[in-house]
Amino acid sequence: MTMINSPLPEGDREIAGAALQATLVDLLDLALVAKQAHWNLYGPRFRSVHVQLDEVATIARDHADTMAERAAALGVSPDGRAVTIAGTSGVPAFPSGWTKDGDAVDALVRTFSAVIGRVRERIEATGPADAVSQDLLIGLTAELEKQSWMFQAENRA
């Protein structure tokens, strides 16, 4: 049962809702990964990477809110519970414990690659179903690719 009437036909709502929900989960997990790295970072580039990780967490949380609110506007109940994140996220696991700055950067590069790939698939899926949701996913991808570039540049000699 939906509490909100969607302007989309049911099939399109389901496609857009699934893409938005999966993106919400990935973004919430990305924010958690960024904070885990942020708290456990050490090394000569500590300060710059520490600040960069905070930026990633903020960007991920902000875009997660946008995805959740779009889903709700379509009559799809967003689910950002920890159990849902743990069970459905496609974000690679981040190691526990202290993490050297270069290792954290490498892990974030891998994480961005995985998330970007998944969001790009959702862009394709939502195109015929909901241009508004697709547009949000495109904007998110631009931001994720920008962050990915910055992290890649961080470890190039």
C-alpha cells in the first residue's frame, strides 16, 4: 500500500523506486565508509585526506536525502535502516582499524568505482521510466566522478 499517489504508472514507479532505494543504500554506506576512514586515518597526508573524507560523507548524506525524498514523492517508502544497508549495499567493505592515508585513498577509489558503476546502470534503467529520477542520478554521478578524480589524483606520483 502506498500513502502517496504517484504521477507515474505503477511499472515506472517500481523501476524508479528500486533505483532510488538502491542508490539511497549505497550512498548511506558510502557516508559510513568515509567516516570510518576519517576516524582511523594516519600518515603524512592525514590533514588533507581527513578533510576530503569529511566532504565525501557530507556529499553522500546530502544526495541520500535527495534520493529518499524523491522516492517518497513517488509513493515509495525509502528504507535507510542499518539492516537494509548491511543487506543490500554494493559498496565494498572497508577494513577495520587504523588505515594509512594511501591505503584509505586506494580504498575510496575502489569504492567510487563500484558506486559509480551501479549508479550508471540505474541511469539506464530509469531513462524510459522517470526522467526526473534519472536526472537526479545523472547529477549524483557527476559529483561522484568528481570525487573519484580527486582521490585518484591524490595517489598519483
